[in-house]
Amino acid sequence: MSLSKRAQEVSPSATLQITATAKRMVKEGKDVVAFGAGEPDFDTPDVIKSAAISAIQSGFTKYTPTSGIPELKDAIVKKLKNDNGLDYTAGCVVVSCGAKHSLYNVFQVLVDAGDEVLIPVPYWVSYPEMVKLAGGTPVFIPTSLEEDFKITPKKLRQCISKKTKVLVLNSPSNPCGVVYRRKELEAIADICVENNIYCISDEIYEKIIFDGIENVSMASLSDKIKKLTVTVNGFSKSYSMTGWRLGYLAAEDEIAKAVSCVQDHSTSNPTSFVQKAALAAFSLGPAFFDDVRRKFQERRDYIVSRLDKMSRFLSYKKPEGAFYIFVNIKKTGMDSFAFAKRLLEEKYVALIPGGPFGCNDYVRISFATSMEKIKTGLDRIEEWLGTIG
Ligand SMILES: Cc1ncc(COP(=O)(O)O)c(C=O)c1O
């Protein structure tokens, strides 16, 4: 067997692996509490399902334009204007098979061999792998729990070299729920503009923000940063449409055209009837998101109240968005892989080791599961910690 160097350098997705192991254990009849999931636990809303069914029944099952059907792209343009204060034309929007696909495409379009891509740590596991697949070099910007896991202008400047091409920003973030404020983003934007660095702004969790904190889109800050920013978003997390595979990006015309061209020669259009379903998703108003946010916030508040009682071993930064909490486990004396493996084997609780997110002293708990499961899982973790020290 002679695999390409590219294939040999890519690591498998840790999040997908653990989720698969937990699912296998459930099939074997084990009472697993799964804190691994990266997807909302509520069903896709009926209005979306119905739109997909009608589209199929009406024969909307053929190829569409690669970058998406015009009515969906127009709806995305409207959404970006209303929700994010962004002015784009439909030609600047490319719809793809998930935000992951949008991200993959844009790295292919922006990154050449030897280009450096700045990635704040902790990071979503796929960024460095996508950069490597594009031939680029990931350069990690360290952050810490004490700094609220946010990059500072000083740290950003320290990591910039002549080869720096792109900065990846993810707010609200996976895995730690960080939400950057307007002033913080402005300082980062100034540095990007000054150094002509592109910013890939992954805003996939924008609808899940707690405590009334404002979501600010990088590209909305000024015309200068808008020219350098690629805004990535999708339907998976906001509408519980993870399996449908639909995401999009908005960028300068030239970038969008290049992305569409790459997509022409890989997947072509995202699934026709899923695009119709996504169009129907936009009919869900603010009340829908208020309800989703309220549920996630209740769970977050419960989790932190329980974790506070385990402070002998665990510490955390209270998440401000998304549905994950990133927990420091250093005081247990285990690294993240040993912690996750033992907890799964001994207590049937599945969570994700922080190693693949760039932090081996942390584990990620997803609270995209019912309150009942959260209670059971935390009871088991507390009990287990009692036995280790
Ligand atoms: C930060 C981040 N970006 C992008 C994605 C990809 O989402 P999609 O399902 O739209 O491909 C995920 C999914 O877990 C994510 O956590």
C-alpha cells in the first residue's frame, strides 16, 4: 500500500471516533451517558422536514447550480444583512455540504504550500487537518483558562511571520464556548488589516449565545476587514440539521468564485431538496432560537453548579456560547485520553479528550443532551472522582 503523504499526515477525527465507540457500547446494551455529541439533541423542526419531503415529491431531485439555488442564496443574503449587518450579493455566497465543507473549500482556495495559518488553541479538531490537506502549515496561538481562552493582540502579533496568510477565528467556540466581544474583535481586525491577513470567521454557533451577550460578525466591523474575511455558517447547529449537510460561506466575489470552482470539481451542488429544506428553516423566527438558547443555558448553569462541587479535581471557564464546556482535569493526574478512556470503561460516561483540540489537560463535555442524562452523567463523574483520590 502506498498512500499519499497528504493522507498519511491527516489524523482521524477524535470526536467522531469516541462518539462511534459510545454508540457501539449502547448497541451492546450498556447504559452509556454520551457527553460527546457535537449536535443538538432536539429533532429537526417539522417545517424543515416537510419542505424536504415536498421538494422530493415534486421532483426537485436533480442537479442544481453548484453554489446553490438562487432563492436559497437570496435568503442567505437577507439573513446575513438582518442578523449580522453584512452586505453581500448572491454572487458572494457559496452553499456547500456543511460548514465543514465550506471551510475545507476555502482553505483550498486561500492556502498554498508553505503558507502559515494561525489557529488559536484550543481549536476545533478539523482546522489543522484541513490546513495540512491544503499544503499549509498550522501555527498555533496559545491561550489559557486564565485568559478566558482568548487570543490577545500581543500574542497574535508574536505569531505573525512573512508566511502568515490566514487567521482562523471561531466565536462562539468549540470546544470552550468563548465569545469574542466587539472591542476584542476590532483589535484583531486591525492587526489582520495591517498585515494583510485573511480571517476565516467560523460563526456556526452564532445562535447559541448565553446571558444576552451580543454576537458580532468579524466582517461587519469595517469595509477593510470585510474584504479579508470569509464568513462561514451553516444549518447544522442552529436548526439541528447535522445529518442534512448544509453550510455556506460569504466572501469577496473573487474568493466565492474560486470556492465555487473547487466545488464544481468535487461535490458539485449540495443536495437539491436539502437546499429547499434550508430555505424553509429561515421561516423560523426569534422565538425558536429563544427557546433553544434557554434550554442550553439552563443545562450550562446546572453543569457549572455541579462542577463547582468537584473543584478539588476540576476547573473550567463558564461557556458563553455553543454547547460545550472545556474542563481542566490536570489535578486528577491523568491526561485527557486516560481520563476519557477510564471514565468510559469504568462509568460508561463518554466525553471527548482535549488532546485533539490542542489541550491534553482538558476534556470536553457536550451538554447537547437531556437534563436527566446530564444529571446521571455528573453523578457518575462525581462518584468516580471520589474513588480516585
Ligand atoms: C466549530 C465548528 N465549525 C464547523 C463545524 C461543521 O459543521 P457542519 O455540520 O455544518 O459541517 C463544526 C461541527 O462540529 C464545528 O464545531
